[in-house]
Amino acid sequence: MKWQGRRGSNNVEDRRGMGGGGKTLVGGGIGGIIVVIIVLLLGGNPASLLGDIGSSTTTQTAGNYQGTAQEEELANFVSVVLADTEDVWSDVFRQQGLTYTNPTLVLYSGSVKSACGMASSAVGPFYCPGDEKLYIDLSFYDELKQQFQAPGDFAMAYVVAHEVGHHVQNLLGTMDKLEPYRQQLSEQQFNTKYQVRLELQADYYAGVWAHYEQGKNLLEQGDLEEALTAASAVGDDTIQQRTRGYVVPDSFTHGTSEQRKRWFNKGFESGSLTGGDTFSVSNGQL
């Protein structure tokens, strides 16, 4: 992606080096981390799981954080990506007679406090509708390359764009419409019927953003493949097969690798805000 020397966003809040204190996830260890990643990775509902974080009370304190040169370059990169999403979605909303308000991207290290509760970096990137902020620990970039085997700067751009996709859903009222069902249904029923569709729609919106990036000649050779590889790598079936050795469709929260790639690609090809109604299609078409 052509990003160097371009505008970064003013809506980045850098909390790296601020200690969240020894918060741990219930059922910790790598098994617990993977379970949380499956649920929350790339924009799950943090409020449903953050209550499982340990109850010890701590206070965040500012620190003098000094990242490596690679990390600072990555921080600049995600700031440029966020700025691009601001430009694209402002234009798309304007075309629909709507007003887009920019989210804030919070960079943190280790753990962070959001309006949805305390979170460890083990949950992966997430969006909190309560404060309209995206939360990313930049160490996730290394996990994306090494654990998920999805390298490349545009793979990380896809992550940011997916989280912004949840912000788009929030602004359009999609999340508010689903909240009553979250209260009425069991977790499994809600995930199967609504949560997966919510995540696939966010993938679609990420593809819409990439469509306009392509139109501005900002994508480089291989960028689309990097995004599709990342979308495939974080499919529920792929993660479960790798971590469990078998797949349990009833426990899906984000969709299969094929579904995630397909909905991202749909958004990329159409560039239309209205073409990603994942809630109206049948299960067979999902």
C-alpha cells in the first residue's frame, strides 16, 4: 500500500506504556487466549467477554513508552490507514445523505480500559461501541504474520478497516437493532443467527474501503491478496482446525474462511454501502 509521506489521522490516542495492571483472563494460558481470540478477534462484542477479566482493581499510569523503529513505523501506518477510512466513509455517507463521524483509534500495550471494560491484548483488536473507539495493540501485527501466517502491510490495513466497519454499523444503527436479540437468545443462538452476520458485514465494509483505495491508485501489487489471506486466516473453521484439530460450526462467531474472503471481496468489487446486507440472505447464501 502506498502510504509513506501521506496524511495521518488526528484521531489516534496513544496509550502505549500506560500500565493496565495485572489483569488476567479467566481460564488463562494459551488455550484461554485462543478462545478469546476466536470470539473477539477483528471486532467481536467485547462487552460479552470483558466481564471475564480478573476483578483486581488497578489504575492506569502514564509511562515513557519508546517503541522500536518498526513499531513506530507501524503506528504511523495505521494512522494513515485510519485517515483513509475517514476520507472514504465521509464521502460514502455524504452520497447517502448521511453524516459520518470519525472514530478514535487507541494504541495500547498489554492491557487497556475501554467503555466496554478492561481488556488484555490477548483479545486482539476490537471496537467498543460505547466510546466509538478502536483498540489495537500493535504487537498483533507480529501475531498476524507468525501465528496466522498473514504477512504484509495490507493485512494489517484490513484489520483496521474491519474494525472501522463495526463503527459504520454502529453509526447506521445496526448494533442497536441487534442488542435486544442478544438479551433474548442464548449466546450460541445469537452467535449463529446474528453475530456471524455482523462480522461478515464488517468484512464487506472493509472491502468497500479497499475498493475506493484501489480507485485512488493506492494499492500495490499483492495488496488484495494480503487482505484475502488475512480474512481467510481468521476464519472460525481455520482457527478451530489449527487449535482443536476439528471444527464446531455451532460455536462460530465470525464466519468461515471462505465466507470472510467472499464478503470482503463483494465489498471490494461493488464499493456500495447498500450491497452488504448479510442479515437478509439465507444461510445457504451466507
